[in-house]
Amino acid sequence: MNFLKITWWGSFVAGLLFISISMPTLAQQKQRFQNPIFPGFYPDPAVLRVQDDYYLVHSTFAYFPGVPIFHSKDLVNWRQIGNVLDRPEQLNLDGHRATRGIFAPTISYKDGTFYMVTTLIDTGGNFVVTATNPAGPWSNPHWLPNVNGIDPSLFHDDNGKSYLVYNSDAPDNKPEYDGHRTIRIYEVNLNTMQTVGENRILVNGGVDFSKKPVWIEGPHVYKVNGYYYLMAAEGGTSVQHSEVILRSKNVLGPYEPYDQNPILTQRHLPNNRPHPVSATGHADLVQTHNGEWWAVFLATRPYDGVQDYYNTGRETFLAPVTWKDGWPVINAGHDLVQYSYPKPNLPAQAPTKIPLTGNFTYREEFKEDRLPLHWMQLRTPRSTWYHLQNGKLELEVRPQSLSEKENASFLARRQQHLKGSASTMVEFTPRQENEFAGLVTFQSEQHYYALGKTLNGNTQVVQLRKPDGTVLAEKSLTQQEAKQPLLLKVNFDGAKYSFSYATKKNNWQVLQDNVDGTFLSTRTAGGFVGVMLGLYATSHGQRATNKAAFDWLEYTGNDATFSQQPDPKN
């Protein structure tokens, strides 16, 4: 968050800079929160405070709607209040791979208007949307054609000017090594939504060019006590990820790096440590109205730290910030990012109806006239192919497939735990062998498992298949079983996935056990997203008029780190 987005509290900061303000009070020591505050595929967090309200946004890549926006009063319990890009005319994701699309949104506020700026990779580039209510509606995009790069962030200075910082090419587009990038700045006219003048390079390569630093990105500018602080990620969004800080007396530089950089990383720690938190970076800072400083940042939770296998994607963590000699440090006093910290000194907020963190079971019954805000589909919908009626979610069986870069009949929620399950009940009678409907664990177009009902000849079968059509397991249904609703379930525990079915309640039959979960990992599949658990119907390229009706989806998460009670002494 850019602290001059809210100018009326700038004077409050002055007396607090050179002391640590993250020490917990006695009351706080008795109340702790658990990380990650957003488990699952919630990457690239950006946070904003407006008076005593806090807002947070994430990347969504090729998923629609784009850029979920959350509200909180205590930085720990968040409620999704909308999706910034929820209309097809705002977001063209046609033909995008799952891991392309929307990169690294940021959110700011000035004079009654909220601004969200982001990058649409491969289709248009950088743009700004605005709203007077953060829950929406948000405007159509204002494109920034002069901004050549990614990860834009708006900074509103106290002199009335606004600036955009972003990741861009090497000087003169002549990189001296792989991963050589720059951080650049433009002045922006918010009335015309256009850049002003020429861009200027603020950081070339990283904080120490002699070490050939890579992928300086995700920049934010903050003004605190007369200094402009430029914070950015460095090292790439994997195990070498880190966060670095620089400062200047002039927003246009020159910027001097902190001699104790990085201010956040886990790359120096042994990769065989228990319950590792890895790849920390892409952070944003916020000062609460009670004077504390906090950071949100992305990190991963590998179930195999040595091989760096994780399926849940890059998640959002929260940690305290301490100021040391005029510099902010995240997670001071710890080598390891903690799974638990004392809560921020803010009024407690009740957990939301739809749980976001901790261990939980949540069942969606499809009884409302709209899906909850956290449900997503791949790419921009160009027609209406799902319906909520009679307490069921009905999907049209269409030619589009998850193996193609299309808007298939697929609606999903995130896998948020290393250990847990997802189950559903589907009513579906396939008419052709190409028709299939069921439950999918999806990482990418080439990396997913589909468990569902189809035809083999004239016999209805339960089938587990891979994107290339490989059938991993199949079970014929009797004529009586084929007439019943089919229950489908996936259990996951790190690298082990198990797929089951039932035609009677609580009579689960294992179709295939010990299926390779690393096939769904980011390390194997590549990209920047995480596993989605979704409901799917397809006719694999052929016309169809059939439908599949899903009665419910139940999700359960049961991670060991959430089961452990936070120790007030730590």
C-alpha cells in the first residue's frame, strides 16, 4: 500500500518511524492468528487502508471473474466483497493459457476514488480501472499503451501528483544477463488516465548489479517521514524469491538500497526443514490506524521441500514489520516465517460465513440464485452455459475441453490445503462416448485429473482420465447404478491423490488410489497458478444437447499446521 493514498494520517507516522511498533501487548499475546491468511491460489497480494477499512486484491491469471477484492477490519479475517473485473467487456481472456492473463494487480485510493492497476499479459498490456465503491461496479479499462512492462503500482504523492512504478525491460532493451530487468516510473494524469513525459529508470537489475540480480518486480512506493521508499521483489517467484527496499529524498531518485537487504527471504534456509514456508516475496506494506506496520506477501508451502513440490499455488501470508534505523524489516527476529503471530492491535472481526483459512468443511448447496464470489471459470464467458435452479448447478455439455485454451463448462474453487477432500453428486446420463461430466483437479491444460461418468460402448462407466485421454481407471456401472445419482470424491494428502465413487450414500468405492499428485504441482506443470477443484462437462469437440446437474460440492481441509494450537509464548 502507498501510505500517501490516505494523506490525512501522514502526520501520525512522524513520531513512530525510528522505534519498533510491532511488539505485541500483553492482551495481544493471548490472541494469535495463523498463516497463511489466504491459503490456496491467492498470489501477488496488494493491500490498502482507507481510514479503518482494509482492502486486498490478488492475481487471477486466466480465470474469470478477475481480481477478487476483500475487505477486513483486523487484517486477519477477510470477506470477499466483489470481483473487480466481472464483466466480459472489462477482461478479454480468449485464448490465454491458464497461467497467463491478469498479473499482479495493485489497489490505491485518492479523493474518493479507488484505483486498480494491473497487466493483461498477451492482450492489451497495462490498464487502470476505477470505482467509488470498492465492491463495484468498476469502470472499463483505461489502457496505458506507453507502459511497457508488468506489475504496475500507483503512488499518490502529497503534492497532488500521481506516479506509476512498474517492472520493465533492461536499459535500451539490451539485457546483460538472463533475468536483467528494471524498475521504471511514469507520472500519470488521473484526469486523462495517460502517462506524462518520459519514463525514468529507478532500479537497474536490482540492489547490487555486480551480483547480476534477476527479476526485480512487484514494486511499490511509500512516503514516510520525508523519504520515498521503493520496495520490490527480487530473485524470481520461486525458491530464490526475496523482498528488497531502497529509499530516496526524491520520488524520481536516485534510490539507495538498504545495506541489510533482503528484508524478507527464506532462500538461505535448509530445504529439508519441517513444514517449510518458501518463495517469500512480492510484498506490500500497510500501517494500521493504531500505528502498527504489517506486510502481506506471497509464499508457498511445499509438501516436499527438497524437490519443491506444492500444489496449492502461491498463497498470502501476513507478518509484522519492524523499523530499524529508518528501514522496514519484515518478520524481524525470526529466520523462519511463522505460522502464527500475535494479532494486529485492531478491533476483532468475526470470521466470515465462507471460511478462508484454518481447517474447515464447507458445503455449497447451490440454493442461491448466484454462485458465491469465490467460484471461477477459465477465460471470458461468451455465452450462458450454467444455470442455478431447483437447488442444483446445471452445466451444459459443450464441445469445449479443459485441454484446450477455451471457456469450457467448468466451474471451480481453490484447493486450499495440503490434506483434504472434495466431493460432489452429479445427475448425468451420457448419450455418446465423447460425453463426460464430473469432478476435476485442475492445474493446467496438460496437468489435470478428471473423475466422472461417460460411456464405454453402450455401458455407463466411472472413469479417471488425464488430459491426453489416458484412462487411469474405469469401473462399469450396473443398469440400476447407472440410474442413480453418482457421488464422486477426491482425497489429497501432499503428493498422494485418491479418487472414489459411490452410488449409495457413504458407500465409497476407491476407483484409483495413490495417484501421483506431483503431476499437479507447480514444479511439474510450471506456471503461476494452483490446483482448482471443479465441476466439469464436455463433449470433446462434438456438438451435444445434454446437461449435467450437480447437487452440491463439499470441501474439507485438514492441514497439520492449522491443527496445531498457536503457542502464546512464541
